[in-house]
Amino acid sequence: MVQNVIVVGGGIGGTMTANSLVAKLYPEISRGKVRVTLISNSPWHYYKPAFMYVAFGAYYKNELRRPQASLLRPEINFVLDEVEGFDFKGSRLRMASGDSYDYDYLVVSTGCIPSPERIEGLKEAGDHFYLHDPAMQLYKKLSTIEKGRIFIGVTFPKTPNVPHQCGIAPMETTLMLDDFLRQRGVRDQIEVVYTYPTISQLLRNCLFLQEPVGEVLPDVFESKGIKHQRGFTLASVDPVNKIAISEEGQEENFDILMQTPPIRAVDAVLDSGISEAPNNEGWLPTDRHSLQLDGFENVFVMGDTVDLPISKAGGSCHNQAPVICNNIAGLMRIGTTVAEYDGKVQAIAQMGMDAGMPLWYDYDDDVIPTPATKIGGLMRKGFNRGVYWSVARGLI
């Protein structure tokens, strides 16, 4: 009897996991005992972390995508469809096409959705770089502004200890913005203000969600003339008068509002009824070590969909994928999970247009900041231009 392993989501997490599952389970696959399927609602795979470069005119859309099928091992059954409903109890997926799929093991890697409409006025007056079209809209503004005030803010989920999407990105783009405006020769005419909510989800009043980075940021920003402010939690935006209003009662004017938007899970996850996250955010309750969905031994969750206190970023998926693959193999072969996720994340932070800083951390240890260097920038450029696609294929 064939055991069906289905991966839902064609982002970096789902793609590398499907490829790695084939490598891990190849003996069973070659004997016809296991079938691996990846379901995605798009024929394209986008390198989404690079959308922030689009906001500075450094990349174009076609550079940041590949046909999804081209990234998958030939043993993978690729289904172009959208999951409309998860029946976790019945181990079945209901599809938008009307089809349904039964599974023995499931990996949920459906990501998250930027939702600026959740803050009054933000959709109308704010800008972000987490999707291509908004990033391009932001680029048009940044490439033409001659003077004024760019106000930068961060929005956390309401779920305790769950961070916003790609935790380092607001800091990266603030430093990239400073370089970009200097290259345009208009930096002296533009005030740049970086703000952070009163209490981050790790319960620290700082400029970044991890303390060591938060301690060094003020000096970094001050050396570049970037103003910074703690204790600004965006509550609403007045689009007509271009005013950002905080929960703390402050009002700040802007010419451009760069705001990390609220995020939520995809509709099918929201509608599953499994999540207990507040504000209908939809994060799935996930075992922090095995990455299993609470109460369902045969379902694993990864990436942006989890409710864990770890970065919603590709650097998390890179370390979650082997844990999930080993645990599915363990359940198949010996009836138990065999691997544990330690919360490890690694990445190279873009510290301006040309400099980079390697970073890594886990559940127990925060990022230890190191000086940004051009070598680090070259490493990030190499990842952007080629290494990423090898990661997606499960080769690195």
C-alpha cells in the first residue's frame, strides 16, 4: 500500500522540504511504497525575501522567479491547485478545483499574508515591501521624493511571542534606504525616522526584538543621521493629512510611511478551526521541537504558519525542513519521531546597499551582532543571485 506524503505550499519551505523528502525516502519511493506530492496555487516560485530590493530598484520581477516545476525533483507529483479546506481529523484536503486528496503525512507550509487593511488607513496611506506590487509602488515613491519625512514602523502580531514576518527586514531596509537616498543625493533633505512598538512580542522595550541587536542599533542609526524612537505602536493612519497615530497617543506626520503590516495565515488555515491565535491570525499550534501540529501526529507545520517564537523567514525553514523529513521517516520506519528543532535560524542581514552581517540564533541564544562588511554584502549578493535556488532544490 502506498503512503502519501503531501506538502502544501510552493514557497521556500515547502519546496525544499518536498525535495529533501525524496532524498530521505528514496528507498521507499523507488519501490513504489511512498509518493511525495507538492501542492501550490501558483506555477511560479518567487524569491520573496528579495522583494525588499525591488523597493530600491535593484531587482526586477522576472529575476526573482522560476517555474515551480523546474525546482522539483522528478519523483515529486506537482499539483497546481489551491487547498480550500484542511480536514486534519480525516487526513484529507479539499481543493478549489473540487478534487480532494487523502494523505498519510502532511506538511503545512502555507506562509502568511500581509494584511494592512487590519489597521485603519494603513492600506490607503502606507507602503511595504513584502509583496512585489507594493514594493514596486514604494520604489516609485522613494526614487522621486526630493524632500520630506519618511516614517518607518513595525507591527507585531497580537499572538504573544510570535514575531512579524522576517524580523530583520525593517532594520535592513532602513539602512538600505539611507544608502539609497545618499546615492540619489537627496539624503540631507529627507528626515528618516525608525520606530518600534512599546513592547515587542519578546517583552522588551527596544529597537529590535532581540536585546543584543537592540543595544547596538542606536549607535548605528545615529552614525547615519537616522532618528529612532521607542514606544510607537501604530493604531491608525489618517491618509488625508498623512498622520500616523499610535496606541500611546502620539501623532507623527509623514511623506512616506514604511510600515511592516499586520500578517495572518491563509484562508484555508484560518477556516480549519484549529488555531487558537487571537485576532483571527490563524497560526497553527505547533510543537516547538517535533514541529507536529498539536493533537495530530501525522501533520507537520513550518515556516510562517507556526505559532512559535522564531523568525518567520526562510532561514527558519532551512533548519526546520530536515527535522520534518527525519521525523516523517522515523514515523514510517520505526514508529516514532527522531529529530528535534532547536529554533535555529541563520541569514545574512543586508546592512545598507553593499554591506552584510552574518547572523544566527536559536530558542536559547539571541543574535550576536558583528560588524557589517563588504564581504558580508558579497555573501548576501551570492545568495540572492544563485545560492537561493540551490537551497530551494534541497542541495544546500
